[in-house]
Amino acid sequence: MMDGMVHVEHGFGPVWDGSSRALVLGSMPSPKSREAAFYYMHPRNRFWPVLQAVLTDPGDASDRVGDSPESRRAFALRHHVALWDVIASCDIDGAADASIRDATPNDIVPIVRAAPIVRVFTTGGKAAQLYRRLITPQLSAAGLDVPMTPLPSTSPANASMRLDDLVAVYRKAFAAAGLTDM
């Protein structure tokens, strides 16, 4: 293995319920997210500010993401968004998606069967690449066809995109899938 490479297990399950309509998949949780046992918990990751900007009901002052895993889970479910990752385990150097090797996929088939998922979104290029290679065959074998839209990474490593740019891209993708007024 390369210097810094370690084998990691995802460590926590998906967020979803029977009314989830969008499934957002990252690649593998960052060390900060694995430590908190929840999605996008690095303080500089812009996922939650983006989701809040795209999905918040402007007429409801209490419709906020919050800082805790519990408040973030409630926000996602309230807006019919399921969260998970493409990878169940892999070898990785820190949080560097480009270093991912020997990835084992999560099985999203049960979620897609049990919830009215109309669109899968992947966050970042590596998640989209791994989704196409590892998840699409699972769905096809199960006779399922759900469109996937790749979205840019909200990671601080994606410094080329400002928060406003990310919000615009995510808003457009959610609207195009009919998911902004969930």
C-alpha cells in the first residue's frame, strides 16, 4: 500500500425512510464523518449549507439543518432525502477520493425497492465513477432503473467551486428531477 493508505469500513448505515425520493451518495465518509458516525461532518464541507439553501422552506424559520447528526438526519428525512455512500469498505489515504482502491460497494437495491426514489445524486467525480462501475450493475441485475445525476463535490478539497456555485448546481439538479417542492 502507498504511504498513508488504510483499510476502512463505512461504519454506519444509510439515512432513509419510506418517503425518501432522492438518494444522495458520496464515495466514502471522511475521517471526521466516520468519527461522528454521520454524513458530511467535516466543518468545512459545504454539503449541509448547500442542502439547506436548496431545500429549506423560506416560510418556516425552524426549517434548519443544525449542527448535530440528529438535526441533520431530521432535516434530510423531512425533505425526503436519503443519504448513504457508494462504498462499504476500501483502502484510502485520509479523505482523498483519488486514492481509493479495492472498493466494495454498498447494496442500495433494498432502499430503491422500499422507497419511492426517483433520482440518485452522486457527490463528486469519484462517487459517480464508482457508482457507474459498482452500483449500476447491481440495480440492473435487480431490474431497477433509477436515473443518476453526478453533482460536484462539496468537500473543501473542491476549492474551485464557491458555495454560491454549488448551490446553483444542486438547485438546478433537484429542480430538474422535480425534487425541490418535496
